[in-house]
Amino acid sequence: MSIDRRTVVKAIAMGGALMGASVLMPRIALAAWSKEAFEAKEQTAAMKALFGSDGLEESAEVNLKAPDIAENGAVVPVTVTSSMSGVESMSIFIEGNPSPLAAEFMIPVGTKADVSTRVRMGKTTKVTAVVKANGKLYSAAKEVKVTIGGCGG
Amino acid sequence: MAKKMLKVKAKASGGKTKVKLMAKHIMESGQRKDKKTGELIPALFIQNLTVKYADKVVFEANLGPAISKNPYLSFSFDGGASGDELSMTWTENSGKTGTELAAIK
């Protein structure tokens, strides 16, 4: 009966709609919280569900701050800032996670496009920040090395 | 509601208010297994946090279970003065919800 944690993580990442499906299905999704986007297993699918498109434009005006090497994948500090005007939302995607969309922040007028949080990362992968401004999507990405994963247990 | 879940530090300076907040929450990812039974522990996480100042939404976050345990968020907005109150509403994926108030310093 001993299944090591790597196998578990992999099994979930690959096959299982285990997690979200069983837990969240019966509940009525909140209007604002996009269930489809948060449960998507592929980054492009998550982006399509959230924005209706995955057409990103890399921009130097999107700034993603994350460590080069995260010793502990359970707590990875991430900061997203943008110098653009008309920012509507900022989102964080972690490509290699079971569900790539980690968070979506709404930025109303008057709030600075500068948000910090801490995320979990299952393995070394690319972190992408997507800024929605004036109806268009801009992004910045960074590879973060993880030495201890933060998804299994 | 019993204990406060959110720890908030909000500071006004130069016409802006900087808010740092931490929620005391396990943010169960739904990926972990119970060591005894081998069953998956169901996900339990805060999925929405809305911060209002003077009845206006100044920040809203939709979170997934990939956010670390005891989620930390920081942001800043224009306006706000010392002594004013911020109202924060959180919603768990279980449907549980709560609103807490915090004063700006």
C-alpha cells in the first residue's frame, strides 16, 4: 500500500479529475470565480476559460518577481507589477501544477497594479503572469526551480 | 463568527493605502492523502477575497488551491486615511463566508 508521493503527484497531474470534480461539482460556482479556469489541467485551457483567448503578448511592462530557485515549493513568493495604465486584472499561472491557474486579482481603478502573494509549486516549471489591460493580454514568464515540491504530501 | 481569520496591516501615507493581509487558513489542496486511510483529503481553500473601502471594492482576488497555506496578499490603493475602516469578505470553496473589519493606521 505504499505509494510514494511522486507517483501520487504524477497520477493526479496526468489522469485525475479527482480533486476538483468530486469536491466542487455539487456546489454552485460563484459568478466571479471561474471554476472552469481554476480546474483546467492545461495552461492554455485555463487561459481560454478565464480570458476567452490565449493570445498573449509578451511585454516588458509586465513585471514578474519570483525567486530563481525556490527551496520550498509550498511557499514561493510571487509579485506581479505593471506600469501599464488601464489594468483590469492580473493572473498567475504555474504551468506544471495540476491546475495551472493559481490566482486572479481584480484591479479596480485607483488600485495599483502591484500585488504580492505566495504560491505552491509542485515542480520546477514556468510561472507566467498575465495582465489584462484595455481588453488585451500581456504577459511575462519566468522559470522557477523547485527543490522540494509543495503539492503532494 | 468566532475567531478572526484575517490579519491585516493597512497603512495610509501620501494619499495611498498599503494593505498587507494574511489569512489563517490551511488551504487544503485536495492533492494530499490521509496517511491512515489512503484517501484524498478534499480541497478546502479560500476562493474569493474582496476588500472594500467606503463601500467601494478596492481589491478582489480569486484564488485557487495553488495558493500557499496561510495565504498572504499585499496591494495598495489610492485614498484611505488613518482611522478609516476596511471591510474584507472571504468565501471558502465550501460556501462558508465571513466579513471582517480592520482599521487603517
